[in-house]
Amino acid sequence: MTVELTSVVERRLGALPASAEFLRRLDVAGIVDGLCPIREVAHLTHGQVIEVLVANRLSAPAPLVRVGDWAREWAVEEVFGVEPGLLGDDRLARALDAIAPHLDQLVGTVGAQAIAEFGIDVSRIHWDMTSMSLFGAHEDQDEQFPQVKYGHPKDRRVDLKQIQAGLAVTGDGGIPVFHRVYDGGAGEVAQVVGAMNALRKMADRKDFLLVADSKLVSHPNITALLDAKVAFIAPAPAAKIPDRVYAALNLDDARVVDYVPDRDATKPAGQREAYRVLEDTHVLAGRRKSDPVHTLRRILVHSTGNARGQQAARDKRLARAAEDLNKVQRGAGSHYYPTAEKITARIGVIARTRRVADCLRTTITTDTEGRPTLAWHFDQDILDAQAATDGWYALLTNLAPEQADAEEVLLRYKGQAVVERRYHDFKSARPSALSRRCAACIPTAERSAHRPNDLLPPGRPDDPARHRHQPARRPHPPRSPGAPARTPRHRRNPPPLAGDLNPHLRSHRLAAEPSAANPTPKNTKTKNTSNKKTNPTRPPTPEDSGDDPVGKPNTAEPTTPPQAPTPGQALLWEAADRIPHLTLTGATVRRLAPKADELLHRGWSRSRLLTVLTADTDDLTHPRGALAWRIDDLLATPVPQETVHPAAQPQRPADQGVHRECPGNDGLCGRPLTVGETLCRTCAAPGTAP
């Protein structure tokens, strides 16, 4: 009997065969090798490396330093014929650098190959741009590629630099067929014509429909689209349609569109969002007299969902403005608002920040004692006019009525949401590497922001992979009955800061330290609570006497009393009471209380701190931020030396020689004793028990 032993190798297969088949049909390796040739003595071509990187993105995204480990665990060698040992981070980086100068040709060629190979319908293309905020200074950049700069970020992180990307997907399934990277400070309006020309060249047709957002609507863009005979649909910018146009519309004259959003498919008919359309024309003129005047079709759309959202947003703004105005009204004539000029300045801040300047009406008068008083109200006519425009927006198009009626124009525009879904997929992928050439990394690595932990070599202290094979931690011991609930880690107060904190250097320090500017997100999926009662202490009721209403003993566990505030917390609450327009939240108090405790511990007096923190706060637009800045400034300031001269007080003769208390009456007497006495006169009297 002969026994033959063979070794068994197990590797993960996953979707690698499907990825390899699609890459083969797209001829990615051949296109890359044609644009970026390499010497024949090389072990791998750039096309093979890019194919492996794409497969990694689609199966298990990993940083460049770990792609080789991923290839050893997965069947990369069996499917792609590439040895894992050849996939070092240097080899991968050289491939990315090689394709960076040929990105436009590479994207266009692969897109054209996909259209021809799979028969994709490109008669309707949706185009949109997005921004990706990046941490770091980004001082050493390659000038031949898009630059990381400050701009107008979509996530409103104006403190961070950004890079922009444009994406074009087909109306046939939302398949991405084109993308391009732009500078962080590039304007979206100026990129439409270039994207349109690239799409025409890639699709090899001139009669496609371009659907985009309101950035498409500008006179130069519309002129270029009309000259190229490219059809388009885009929403009109809000500034180009006056509110009086929407207010004059009659909703009963609009036609109901047979369309139900996917999010409302399971809702009852009365709760679904409904759409109605009207049609007229829109005249678009240029800035110069010689510019041609374009007359476009305008589809006026009313959405019940948009109407409810705008009404809720307006009610929220009015409620917040009313709360602020009531504070000013109550504080009029006090030392916070002693004059009418102070009140007027504060009203201007409220009207600007709450966006109620158009409907707010105020009157400032003087009472009999000469103190200013405030009366205010919201103009109901203005509010009614704003409510009449809720839910309306306009779409502009050059399609003829024979090509698409008003309902069809709306339905074609509704496919624009597919671009947002593709951007969600685009931004949810993990980063591949940092590079001086962002244009080369974004299309191949599909990342949205830098995550420093993904770039660390294995074994670093803050590398998550270093703890991957560590044994599980021992569970916490059970909590004893009556003990307070544990505070979740993300809600614990940070330790007091003892170093210098210069507020003028704070923004630069955060920009240079990604780990400090991008902290670990809070764990809000689970709550570290128990089944015990954790409600705050409530007032005593008859049921708390020991027996419940039916006469049975009350065995409920007593609630945990709230913890006493720290000196720093008490200081912050008192400072908030002295500033009427300051509203402190629990999160702000938890963040600033350790710093206030540190100031008190260093020797700052409570009265001096209150004077510094509450001085000159009437005209502050952001009093909460000013309070935090002043605390940081105090931490960097030496404690002033105070010279105290106590007044000399004469010492009473009876107090001379007093050094202890009387121990009589079982230690409850407590009267002072002079030198030589063991009991006071009362306890030493005859008939008194010692």
C-alpha cells in the first residue's frame, strides 16, 4: 500500500475571479501598458500591478504597505499570476507614479472600452462634483497635478484644505464612466465645459443628455452647450428666480406627476411625497450687451416633502430667534444692555445669525426712569409670503416639448440622485496611501481623506494591526448593587491641561497633527448602562415612605444621588449666569471644567477668574467660544501675586490663652477653656454631671 502525502494550501477566493474577468474584458492591463510601457526584464508590468490594486479595492481594501500580506492570504497568484512577494509598497507606488501623467487618456480609454464591450447606454449622463477635506499642511506638492488648497467644501470644514473630484455616471444603471480631479480652489462652474467635451469624445456621440446641478447654469456654460448641440437639464439657482414668481403660482393649476420616490414606496398613499409641475420660459442674458440672450424651457416643480422641510426649518429659526430676543428684552436696562445702542447691536447679531432680518420688527423706547425697553414681533405678512414659496423649485432645459414634456423632464432629472450614491461608495473606501500627486491616488485608490493609522508600518504602537492577535481583555467585574453606573469612556472628562495653550497657534497645531485634529469618533452604537434605575433624583412622594399604595413594602432600589459639581463646573455655571446671552451645554462644561479646575489649583482666585471671564461680553457674537479662548489664555498666563494687608483687630482679653474646648456633657459642651481649666464653669458647677 502506497501513501502519497500532498500539502494543502488554503487561500481566500472571494470575488477575485469576477474582478479578473471584468478587468480582462475592460483590457485594463493592456491599456495601462500601452500608455506606460516598461522594460521587458521587469518581473511585473504596470498594468498587472494596477489590476491587482483594483482587485484589492473591490475585495478587501488595504494600505500599500499591506497589499503584499493581502495577496498572500487571497488567491492572487492563482487568479492573476502575480507573486505576492513582488507587491511591495515601492513597486505599487512606482506604478501609481507612472500612470499619473496619463490619467485623462487612461480614464477616457477605459470608459470607451466599457461602453463598447458591455453596450452601456450613454444617451443620458449625470455629472456632479464633490470635495474631499484633507488634514495636514500639504506644502510639498507636485505643481503638474491638482493642488490641495482651501476652497468651498461640501462638508463645511472651511478650516481644512481640500481636493475636488468630478464624476459622470450613466442613466443606465448609474455606471461610472468618467471622472476627473480638480484643484481644491477650482470653481465648479468653470469645469462644466471641459467635462462636456471629454464626455463627447469618450462616448463618441454628440446627442447625449447631460444632467447636472445648478452649477451648470451660467451664461458661458449654456452658450457652450447650445453651440455643441448638447441637451441638458439642471435646476435653476435660487438667486435667478425671484420669490414673487413662486408666490404668484397657483398649485391647483399644476399637473400631478405619476412618480413615487423609493423611500416612500412602503408608506400609505396619504404620507407619500407628491410632485406637481407647471411650465413657462426663462430668459438668460449675459453680462455684456454683446452676449446672446437665451430663452430656455422652465419647469416649475412643487414637492410636498420640500414644503414640509422648509416649513420646519423656518419654525426652528423663528423659535431660536424668539428665545434670543426674549433674553435681550428681559435684560434691557441692566448693566448688560444699559443703552439703546447696545440693544440695537445685539438685535443685529441675532437677525444675522438666525436669518430673520426680513421679518423681524423691533421698537426701542425709554421708560419713566430713563432705561431702554425693547418690543419686537415677526411680520406675519412676510412669513405668509415665504410660506407661499415653500416646496417650489425650477428646472431649466433646452429639450423640445416633443422630446420630453414637463413630467418627463422631472423624471429624467430625478436620476441625478444616482451620482450621490456613487459618491457614497467612492468616499466609503479606505485610503491607499498619501501621495504628492493626489490625481494619481484618487481614481485608483478611491479614497476621501487621509487616515494616518493606515500608513504606519506594522509594529508601531498606534497601529491597529499590532493588536489584531492580542488576547481578549478580561471582562469587567459585575457592579455591586447600589453602585453608580459606569461612565462610558467617550463621556469621561479629559485630564487637566498643564502646558502652554496659545489660542493663536491652535489652528496651526491641529493642521500639523492629524491625530489631534481628527480624533477617534465616539462610540454611539451601544450604551454602557444597566437595568438599574439611573434617573436623576426625584422629589419625595408618599410612595417613598416605605410602603406602596397597596400596603406592600417598597423594595425598589434607591436612586443614585447626583454627584456634586467640581469647583471648575461651579465656576463656569456662575459665569454663565452673569452673561445673559451665553448658553452652556453639558458637553461644553465637561470640556472646560478640567481647565477651570487647573486654574483654581494653580492659585487663581475665584473672584479674579469671574472678573476676567465675564468682562466685555455684551458685543460678542460667539460668547461660548470667547469663554474657551479666555480660559486657554489664562492657562498660559502666570498667576498674579496678590498682596493682602489684613486689618489689625484687637484681641479680646477673654480670648488670650484659649487653646481647647470643654469635654463636658459627654463631649457635647464645646465651651472654650483657658489655661489651667479642665471644665468650663457650667460643667464644673456642683450638681452638674461631667
